[in-house]
Amino acid sequence: MKEDSPHSRRWLRHSSTPSRTLSPVHDPRMRARRYSTLTLPKPLVEFGNKRMILHQIEALAEAGVTDIVLAVNYRPEVMEKYLAEYEERFNVKITFSIETEPLGTAGPLKLAEEILGKDDAPFFVLNSDVICDYPFADLAAFHKAHGDEGTIIVTKVEEPSKYGVVVHKPNHASRIDRFVEKPVEFVGNRINAGIYILNPSVLKRIDLRPTSIEQETFPAICADGQLHSFDLEGFWMDVGQPKDFLSGTCLYLSSLTKKGSKLLTPPNTPYVHGGNVLIDPSAKIGKNCRIGPNVTIGPDVIVGDGVRLQRCVLLSGSKVKDHAWVKSTIVGWNSTIGKWARLENVSVLGDDVTIGDEIYVNGGSILPHKSIKVNVDVPSIIM
Amino acid sequence: MSLQIPNRSKANGSHAATKAVILVGGPSRGTRFRPLSLDLPKPLFEVAGHPIVWHCLTAIAKVPHIQEVCMIGYYDESVFRDFIKDASNEFPQIKIVYLREYQALGTAGGLYHFRDAILKGRPERFFVLNADVCCSFPLNDMLKLFEDRDAEAVILGTRVSEDAASNFGCIVSDAHTRRVLHYVEKPESHISNLINCGVYLFATECIFPSIRSAIKKRTERPRLVSYPSSENLESSFFQDDDDEEKKNEVLRLEQDILSDLADSKQFFVYETKDFWRQIKTAGSAVPANALYLQKAWQTGSKELAKPSSNILPPVFIHPTAHVDPSAKLGPNVSIGPRAVVGAGVRIKESIVLEDAEIKHDACVLYSIIGWSSRVGAWARVEGTPTPVNSHTTSIIKNGIKVQSITILGKECGVGDEVRVQNCVCLPFKELKRDVANEVIM
């Protein structure tokens, strides 16, 4: 599985036993993106007003995980303060495992062998960009029940031809026979969702060199009939790309609605339109706004009068001035959108971007600290 | 033909009878002003709160002792009836008559055809104004030059950029005397960047004989057709003129008369440093609106809306229009009769015509909103600003020529939250999806 498979692409991975986890960050494109449009390391980006990594740590802790390893290729100092807080809050131990050279998707597991293999308990592995209702407890129970070496979570997709598809053994519901990369003919519609539970014995199959878990490790386990799939209930999205980040937010907010979450702004609020609206209590909303569906508004955000928001994410400290119209856009921290501005078509504003009054932005990726004074008519990156 | 030669009293000119002629064209002209000319003759289209031709008339009214204005065109008489009635009330000192050509005779042909009407009252000289010109019409300055130089003809000229000049009639003049040495319409090569503004002052004793001799020459030898530049190929050659050119009676001042005047007559140019634009395409109404509004603002016109935090001058709001106090308008905005502008609306560099409605939080920039058109809430109707000095209303986007100004024709509808950019929309269209760089038929 190469570039296009949804999980080999971006790697914040955690692996965990009931006592450990791993999470690397070493795709150069991801670094580029982190340093360009959004300044925070991606695990710290708020997804549904909660940092990506917090969604994951929370779910892992709930499933009884006590050790978490973040597999990274550099040490993001900015992360440490948050992680210290999370260690305390969830009573977990978080360790960085730093690659000095890129080790692919399997190598980092070997690098963390000391922690992951310290006893016989299995460990979870997850890609940092994957968002879903993490079913860790059920996954661990299922894994224990079949007793084989590994279980990967699979998710149903509409267009399997774009992914690597899982093919099961004949007459077996979960045991995986093989993977077919981008099948031309229909062979199945379940794909690797980028979340696994593996026995420590798997570590013996991995060499400490750049190596791919999807292309080398899993086929080898499959050949021994030791790999199973576990169907994911509910939504799943790899949110590594801004477009998918927005789609994933819609799925997440819909799942909150379905659960009747109290986090959501009640749909009968006058300005809420179409539901799925998540607003931090510290945000201020002006008069005569129409907000929704699928809007996330972060802490300390200020929304002016007569603003129209839909399918967008306003990160903390951002400001949308009166009468602006924002759709399919990620508004970065402390950015400002001018009066009567119109943003749409997967526009992404970095940290501290200013969009002038009456400006139109169509699919613009605006790097941090830029001030935009002329229309961005066609999708482009504004350096 | 009897040409009267009145006594010329050059001392102060106050006794010399002066008339004015406004050339208003006809329905087969003004096609480039579509879709706005589909519903109204171009001269009656309102910019800065008044019909285009009204702006000509006010300039004429400032010339002392002008008693009569002849509008010459080939629209039906009924077209200007109401306008003339209203204007006669506003300018009681001036008699306004409409002289209808039953076929297009050309600018010079029209003058000649109605020479008896023009010569009635024995004017010594008369102004000729093209109605599709937007400028400050410094007629008194032209008159002064006319008298100072004992001229037979004065043309209003303005400087444009060198590359724009060849789209216009070019004037070569003597820098000191201001005498016109050479005139050529839309030259292929660069001749001069002093161009013809389409405003003239002619001595009656000079212009009619000149036209007559041009007619005579015409019948003796075929006329040299000046070659249009590529920029104007369509407009200046094929589109309007082909059929007319074949008719012998069609005579145009620019092509047929001015060059000969430069050769043989006391022909001078008054160069204006003030604004000047042609009103050819519908989009050109937006810069014309802006220029007339600015002029009104500079002269302290009482008609304009009072500046405030939400009114960036100059803005004209018709007394019968309703504009929500939270709407922000200007600069260079005209709101027509009975138009409704909702809360939190933004309008800039635009014209909103009669009975149009702009719903709350919508944004209208560099656009014309046609009669009874509706713009939905949070909609965005947008054109593209063109450089201040630009004499064209089209721009190149993605290699395609599009109109810089967005125009909605009569009774168009733009849905809530819909975006319309650089489009020309024919009447009665409903726009429910975002659209850019198109002509919507």
C-alpha cells in the first residue's frame, strides 16, 4: 500500500497494549503542511473543538491503556506541555519514540520494541489522522477471542477501487486472505482503517529498517492465517487533508447529534440552521446570524452580526466580522475575516491570517500571518 | 439651401445666438449597451440619478443664452416625450425639440438633414454633443477658445494612454496655437494620444458647407474607409455599420468631415484635463456613474446622500428608495426609485435600478442590478475593478475576455447565498447556483 492508501500516508500512530501505544509523525508532506498552513503539529489541531490526540488518548485510557508511545521523527516541544497535562488527567504514561531516519510504517514499532514487547499483552497501533468512534475495548475483546496474532479495523467504503481492499478466507468472516491494492474488479468493500491490535510476537516479524506494515508485515501475517479484520461501526475518516478534515468534522458532528450529545448547540437556538453546530461556551455570536449545518466554533471566537457560517471550522481566537459568508473553510487560530468577505471551496487560513473586507477567497490556502487584500478567484496557495 | 451669415459680435459673445445639438442615436445603435438597452433607450439610462442625456443637458444649460437644444436621433418620437417634458420644467429657459431621422443618416448626415431646424433663429454657432459621452462638458471653455481664436470649429480633446489612443479619433494639434493640424479616426499606427471626445462647437457658416462638399466629394469618388483596429473590429466596422455604410446618405463627422476641417478651416482643439469616458457597453455605465457622482460631490450637490459611517460618499439614493440604516453604501453607488436595500447589505461601485430589491447581508460590488431584479440574502454579485484610466470594460480572465462589470438585466433573480461574478445576465433569469465569467442567456 503506497501513498494513496489512507493510512500509510500520514502517521501519527499510537500503539498501545492494555499498557502501551505508539504514534509517529514523519511524513514530509505532513510536516510541510504543519509548518505552512496550520502552525501547530497536527495531533494538536482541534477536531470538533478537541485536539486530535486527545480524542485518541481519551478513548485509549477508557479502554484501559496505561502506556502510550508517540512515534515521531522529531521532538515537537510544543506538544510536551499538553502531553504532561494529559498524562496527569488520564493517568497514563506518554513516551516519545524518535526516529533518526524514516522507518516507514512498521519500523517505528520495532524501534519501540522495548516498551511494546515488555510482556505478552497485545498493543494497539493507530494512525494519528484517523478519526472515528474508537472501539478499543470491543477490538481487544474480539482479538482475544480469536487468539491469533493481529486484528485490523476495517471500514466499509463506497468506492473500494481507490483503496487497498481486504479479502477474507473463503467461508470465514474475519480471517484475512490477502489485500488487493486498488482493485479494478469488485473484490470487497472493506478497507484497512489504520487501527490495529497486535500481539508482541509481530515485532519479531519486523526488521529495524524502513519497512511498510501494509506491504510487508501484514502480508506475512496473512500468509500464516494469523490476521483478522474487525468491522468498524459508525463513521471513519482520515482527516490528513483539509478537505477530509472538513468532511470528517461533518461525520463527527453528525455522530454527536445521533448520540444526543450535550456538547452541541441546541438545534432550536434561533441562529442554528440545520443542526450539527458545536460552539465553545467562550465564543461570542452576534445578532442575526445563520449558523449551520456542520459548524465548529472554537474557544474565544468572535462572530459578528449577520454572519452566515456553514460546513466550516473556526479555530480558537479567530474572528468573523459582520455579514461575512463562510463555507467549507478552516479558519486558523487568531485569524480575522473581514466584513462581507466570502470564503468557500476548501479554503484554509493559517495562524493569524487577515482577510480584508469584501474579499472573496475560493479554495485559497493562506499561509500564516498573511493579509489578503485582493480576491483569490481560483484555488491557490498564498505564500 | 440658404445660409444666413449673422453678425458676429466677438467682444463678449453674449449677443451671438448659440444652439446645441445632442446626437442620441437610435435603437439599432446601443446594441453594445445590452442587456440594459433592451428595456430602455441608452440615452435615458440613469447614472448618478439622472438619464445620461440629462447630464449633457445640464452642461448645455450652463452656457449663457442658449435657447434651444435639438436632440437628433432615430428613436420613435414617443421615446423622449416624457423626458423632454420633465427637462423643459427643469430648464424652462431652454426649448428642447426632438428631431427624428427616419433612417440612420450618420452624425454629419443628421445635422445636414435637419439644417433648417438648426438654422432657425439664425444661430451663429452650435454645439454638438454625442449623448454616449460622459464628461464634464467644459462648453464655456470651448466657447471662449472659439471666440478668442475666431474659430470655425472647436473640438474637445483629451489625452489617453498611447496604446488606447488608436481606438479613438486622434488629433494632431499645434502645441501653441491649439490649431488642429491633422485628424484621423482610429488610426492603425500611433499618431497622437490627444483624442476626440465627441463634443464640438461649429460655426454654422463653416459646418454646413463642409458637409455639403463632403457629400459632393462622396458622389465623385469612393470614400476611403479607415481601417478599424483589431480591438474595435467588431464594434466599429461590422456590427452596426455595414448596411449603413452602403447608403450614400450616411455621413459621419468623424470619418467624413473632421479631416477636411483640419486641412482647410480655423479648427481648434480644447484639451480637457477633466474626466472623460465613452458610454458604449452596459458596463461603462458604472464608471460613468462614478464620475458623475464624484462631480456632483465636488460641486456640493444637494441630491447626494449625507455621508455617515454607513454612507461613503458619493452615494445617490432616490427619495422613494428604502435603504436600511445598517446597510453600508458607497463610494460611487446610485440607488434608483423604489429600490429596497435590506439590513447589513454592502453596495460599492454599483447601480441599483428602479424597484430592485437587495436582501439582508448581500454584497454587491462593481455591478448593475437591473429593474425589479432581486438579490437574495448573503448573495454576492460582483464585478472586477478596472484601472482608473482604463477605457475598456472587458478584462481577460483565464485567457477569456469577460465583462469586468456584472450586469443583471430586468427582473433577474439571484438566490440566497448565490455568487455571481463577472457575468452579464439577460432579463428574467433566475440564478440559483454560483456562476462566474458567463453571459447568461
